[in-house]
Amino acid sequence: MFKKILIPTDGSPLSAQAANAGITFARSIGAEVVALHVTQPFAATIGFDGMAAAYAITDEDYEKAAAEQAEQYLKQIIDRAHTAGVTVESRAVSNFNVADGVVQAATDAGCDLIFIGSHGRSGLSRLLLGSVTAKVLSLAGTAVLVYRVKEEKK
């Protein structure tokens, strides 16, 4: 069946929930896992919200902070996979389009499945927020398993 599963994370609690489910699935079928975090390059932040100009952040500062953040997010998946006895490798990539980064990383790592979480938004919230998962589904040339994450009620 599936031998190598890509599990992308954005570091959110909902993403962690999907990653845990992906690791459990990988263990149940004897697959290995590739943990992935996609950042957007520094140039993407400049025009988007003026962050770089407002806070005088340099591209070196941004890249360093992004790398540290990626390492932190990926470590959570690596630790969980080790605890579950699942072979894991990690990758951090940069791409202007997160969905493109996910699909390209799956291809580059030789993954035969992308295991990705979805909030299950619909209507206006999906239109306004977009959906990386929906974009991955439309771009991927490999199988995609969408895990519906459960948001905690406040």
C-alpha cells in the first residue's frame, strides 16, 4: 500500500492533531513519515502586510526566525514518530505558494501519500481564508488523505 507518507505542519494545534493521526496511520500500515514545514520567502512578507518595513526586519533575520520556527514545529512530529516507533525524516522548504511547496516536497521525497489536515471550513470563511488542503488536492499527482481536524469548542 503506502510506504512513505508526507505530513505537512504549520505548527498549529489543529495541524498537530492531524500529524498525530498521520503517524498513527503510518504505524498501522508500516510506512515511514516525512515531516514537512513550508515557509514563505522573505519577499512574500514585504508587500503582503508591510511587516518588513514596519519592524525593520532584514531578510537574514527573517530566514533565521523561519528556520528556528520550522525546527520547532518539525521536532514535535519527529518526537511523536519516534515514540510511536515510526521511521521519520524532516524537511523545511520555502515556497511562495504553500500548497506548491507541499506537492513539490512530496515528489522530491518520493512520497506516495500526502496526509494533510483540514478545518472543514465552508462558505465565506473558506473563500476568505482559502484552503491549502484544497489547493494541494487540486495540484497533487499522488494520493492525498484529508484528515478532518476537530476544533475545540470555547
